[in-house]
Amino acid sequence: ITPIPATANSQPGGVTRISFATGTTNYTVKETIPANTTKRYALRLTQYQMAEVSLSSNTSAYIAITTEKGKDLVDFSQKWTWYRDYASENGDWYIDVRTGAYAADITLYVMAPQRVSFESGKDTLLAEAAVPAYFTHNFIAWANKDQTMKVSINPTDGLVLSIYKLGGDVLLSSAEGKTSFEGKLPQAGDYIISVTNSKNSSSTFELTLNIK
């Protein structure tokens, strides 16, 4: 099945829902928001799922994020344009973007990686995904300090790996153009393993991950 990229659809009440389709773990919204306006987006998450939100614009604009139950995660007064956290419960994150005295051409990037974990007693797993043309599929996996991580993808045609520690070191940059990795891990925590498809067609691949 060829996955369809995620979409941002307007809903009653002025909320734009961001939905990830099969094969996508991130989405970018690009639009113009008038001056002195707040635009709301909704992203559905499951408990403990990690999500990252990043905003860029040509004039001043900031984000505020609240949960479906009303918990404030980010307030406009903080003047933040970036946020990353694990969802504390099942439900929506409401991502508000507020402009200032001028209209803003905004780019809102939202990423919620696919969690992969090992079966009991195993140190190797195989994950399969279909990534649309020019999209990136993001995995997230936990590992301990000083463990050795081995990653490879198959097939390799048009695909590129990148790996980094959440809040820490970049272990492999996509600029290197590699499709495999082996290295000792500097810290305990979650690691993001991204597979970018540089082709103009969808690509199905297998990712082999070994951590021991």
C-alpha cells in the first residue's frame, strides 16, 4: 500500500487537525496567518508518545501548547518557537500559533516518531515501513550508555540514515549519505533513527536494529 502524506484539515471551531497517514511520522504546515491572530492546530497523541513542534516565520510568531484536559505545556509569554515532550495522557495537543503586529508566513513542523522496542531477551529487531517520496520516517528507540548500536536499511537505493540522541549528540548526519551505522552510545536515553527517501516515489524498506 502506498501511503498518503499526512494532511492538515480545518474543523468546526477554527481548529486545523494534523493527521499522520500510514508511512508518515512528521508533517509541515505552511501558510500565512494575519496580524494579531491566533491559529489553532490539533495533534492526536497516545500516552508516552514523544512529539516535537517547531515554528519558523518571517515575522514574530510564537507557540502555546495545551493538552485536551487543559494542562498548559507552553504559554505565549515564554515566546517559544520549539517544544519537545512525551504525552502524559491519550488525547489532543492543541498547538496555538499567535502572530504579532504583522502577518506571518509560518512553517510549523510536527514530528511524532514510531516507537520500536525489543522482545524480551532479544537484542535485534526488524521494522518495516513505507515512506512517501521526499519524506522522512522517524523511529525512536531506548538504549543505555556504552551499548553498541548497529543500524542498517534494505534496500538502500535513494534512502539515507540519520541518528541522534534526544537532546544530545548527532551520531550520524544525513549529509553523510550513509545507509548503515555502528557505534558506541554516549548516554542512556531515547535515540531518533530517521530514514529519508530522496526518490520521487514511495519506498518500502526494512530497518534492522541491534543494541547490546
